[in-house]
Amino acid sequence: MTVRFLFLLPAVLLAALPTASPAAAQSNGCSGFPTTKLVLDSVLAPIQRDDAPTIAQLTRLPGRTPGPAGSAGGHVLGLTQARYGEQSQISALFKQMGDGTYCAAASTVTISFGFQQRIVHVASEIPANSCLHGEVLAHEMRHVAVDEALLREMMPQIRSSLEQVVDGMAPVRSRSQAQAMAAIRRPLESAMRRIMREFGRERDRRQAQVDTVEEYERVSRICNGEARNYLPKSGQKQTVRRG
């Protein structure tokens, strides 16, 4: 399974003041801003099908997660590629103070989280109407189902985490609007990195339950051992299908 991350919160933007606490918001003279609003949506891109790549091409795809057998000589009969991550926007309100500094606060935080691209492959050597094609595709769709269930189950937890972050995004005071925006974004950046790590770890754990040694062996034997017909001669004893 190939996993590509899409993480579009910018890295550190200029030097910035630390995010203020509610008490600090009073001491820094920044007050009168409305409560920040959170808009969170899940993203689940349509499934694309691409059976053009060969077994050799699927095996060589960069970023492919190794199977449990750990065989460097394994051959890939099917593969599910998924790119997941988040995109965010922050709208902010600014007040220029008498000393030339700026008070700023986030007005709306808009985040889209989920799968931006999903592609399911079955190797081109496998006939479309064959028994093996159906078995390989069914296995890949199990990977798809795992991703969909994970996103559905984790969205409430992600929302709860982000609500806590947004509730703590007090007004900041900085020398420029750019520095103020960097300070506002900082806690959101940190939270999204943590969310991405947790999502990725749980996804790896669940997907590993699909790609077991027993499953690879089953696919090697299913359909009267049809998989052997499509492997390089030197790899007939190394049938490993990584999804």
C-alpha cells in the first residue's frame, strides 16, 4: 500500500510571539474579538481503477509498504494507493494598535481532512474476467473499506481535538500581521501533526490485519494456483501480493 501525505499547513512563518492564553489576552491589550468558528469536513475521493501497470511496475512503485513476509523478491499482483491528509485555511481579524503593533485573532478555521486520492490496481497480466482478478480486486477493496471505516470512526475524535485547539486560540499581539498570523497558526500546526501521526499509526495497524502472511499464501493458492501463471519464472516460489 502506498501512502502519500498531503499536509498543507505551512511550516513556521517568520518569527512569532507565543500564542496567548485568555489571561494573557487581557494583559496584552487585545480584546473584543468574536469567538473563533471551526468548520471541519471529511474528504473521501472517488475510487479510481487503473489496471494498466504490470506486476513488475507495481512491485517497483516507490513508497510501497512492505508485506509481512518481508521478501525482497515478492511480486505485487494488486495495489491500493491512497493519499490522505488535510488542507486548512484561517481567516483572521486584525486591529492596529497605537504603538504600531497588531492585535489579531482567528475568526474562522476551515479544515478538510481525509483521502484526496484513491487508486486501486490489479496487475495488467491478470485477465479481467479471471478467478484471480476477482480475488485480487476483492482483497484491494478490503483495504479501501479499512480506510473508509477508519476515517468515519476517527472524525469525531479529530473534531474534538480541533475544537479544544480552537477554543484556546486567544488573540495575539505582534509587530506585523505576518507575525501575528504565524502565532495564530502555530497551535493548529502542532495539533494537525499530532492528528496525522495518530491517524497514520492506526491506519498502519488496521491495514496490517489485511496483509497477513496467511492472506498472501491464500492468494498464491486460490483459483488452482493461477497466480503462478503470471509470475516471472524465477519468482514462482515467492508469490507475495501486497495490497
